[in-house]
Amino acid sequence: MKAFFKFIIILLPWFLSSLIPIDKEFYNSLTLPFFTPPEMAYGIIWSIIYICISISIYQILNTYKIKDIPKSYKYTLLLNYIANQSFQPLFFLLKSTFLGFVSCILTFITSLFLYKETKDVKEKSAKYLIPYILFSLFATILSLSIYLLNLN
């Protein structure tokens, strides 16, 4: 039971940005590319990705004491978390397709660094980040497309 609660504590912060309301009127007013997934797919995909990220972190925390984890991993994880969580407020609260794109590209770039740092700490844990990298790349392409299609 202790392991379950530890995992949940790792997982929950990744859902913090989901508390920010999505402005459906703003989103529906945008011109979207043909490859835009259905709205309900985002929640499912990001939930799976957040679970994978949390498994990766959980495995590292079960292998090392926090003080023994390299600072480079901790900093990279923090930067990636900030980039990841910034999308909702930048895109939906500020209604900025450009800042949404910036958030996506930062999330993608930091996910690559997170993969490398994780692999250096515990190779098995890095494999759980592959879906994150792939979907972050897709989200970056999608976000760039939305930005370009909606230049006014």
C-alpha cells in the first residue's frame, strides 16, 4: 500500500494543469489541421503518458535515495515539468497559439534531455519516456500547424 501511495504522489502533480479550464469557445474558433485528434483523445493520451513518466520516476526513486540522484536529472525533470504544465495556461488562459507552440517545443526538447538523463541514471526507466517523446513531437507539429493556420 505504501508503494501505491508513493506512486500516486508522483503521478498527481502531472495532472495539475488539467485544473485550468479549457476555453472550448476559443478552441472551436481556431482553424485546426486535418490531423487534429478528437478532443477526448487528449485526456486519454496524456493520462497514459503521465502514468509512464510517473513509473519512470518511481523506479528511480525506488533505486536511489533522493540525495543520490544526480542534480542534472532533477533539474531536467523540473524544467520538463514546468514546460509541460505551461501549455494549458499559455494556450487557453492567454489564448495564445504562439505561446502554446513555444510550450510544446520546450516540452519536446526537455523530454529529449529527460530521456538522456534518465537513461544515465537507470536505463530501464528511460524506456517509459519514449511515448512522451513521440507524442511531444506530434504535439509540437500540431501546435505549430495551429499557430500557422491562425495567423491574423
